[in-house]
Amino acid sequence: MLEFPVVRDPRGDLCFAHSSADVPFPIERIYYLYNVPPGSERGGHAHKNLEQVIVSVSGYFEISLSDGAEEKSIVLGQPHVGLYIPKMIWRGLKSFSADAVCLVLASKPYSEDDYVRNLEDFSRMKT
Ligand code: TYD
């Protein structure tokens, strides 16, 4: 878990992150999920080489993680906290609150070739 600097002010809170100091890779791309309908599930894949930091900038959601040996589930719901996901970790996102905005900081541009979308392929690649 990464904790980003926050500047609190009577006008509101301001959170920021630098590639060098706060995120363990140069940020090449950002994307975000929002308007996620109730009951919807996202993710369900791993990345061969991509590193990511996932932040719940609004609301909350649950992330399940697997390295092929161990599984873990985490609820993200603090806008100043990011979850670092190294390459080759299977992840699934679910239980989004209606106001959830899931911001993803990514180390590489989008490439479908980088995805492992089949769980059996993932398990085989991890052994
Ligand atoms: P995907 O990564 O499978 O979404 P999630 O893991 O959140 O369920 O991406 C969904 C679609 O969006 C897929 O067709 C690829 C496309 N996409 C892009 O074009 N660029 C991007 O940066 C991302 C993340 C996805």
C-alpha cells in the first residue's frame, strides 16, 4: 500500500503523487473506471509486464489478488492510498459503491498482448 501526500485545507483536501517519489515506476498512462453498475465485476486478468497503482479516488470497491499461490482481498476506499500491483498478479474488482471512481496509474501504454485473460494460462505461467 502506498500513502500519497495530502494538503488539507479548509477549502478541501488536495492529494498528489510523483512518479519518482510516490509511485515505484514512471507513469506512462492513466485510466479510470466510473459509472460502474451495481454488481458489476471488472478485471479478471493479469499483466505480463505492466505495473499498476490502483486508487479509489471516490467511493470504495474490493480487489481480490492472486500470485498463483496465495489469494488476498482488499477494500480500497481512501483517496490518498494506492495499491501497488506488480506484474503477473491476477486481479478482480467487485462490490463497487455507486460513487466509486477507480483510478489506475500504469507503467506502460495499453497493449492487449500484455494481458493474461485466462486463469488456467496464468496458473501454468506461474508454475
Ligand atoms: P480491460 O482492461 O479488460 O478492463 P477491466 O480490467 O477494467 O475490466 O479493458 C476493457 C476494454 O477497454 C478492452 O477492450 C481494452 C480497452 N482499453 C483500452 O483501449 N485502453 C486502456 O488503457 C484500457 C485499460 C482498456
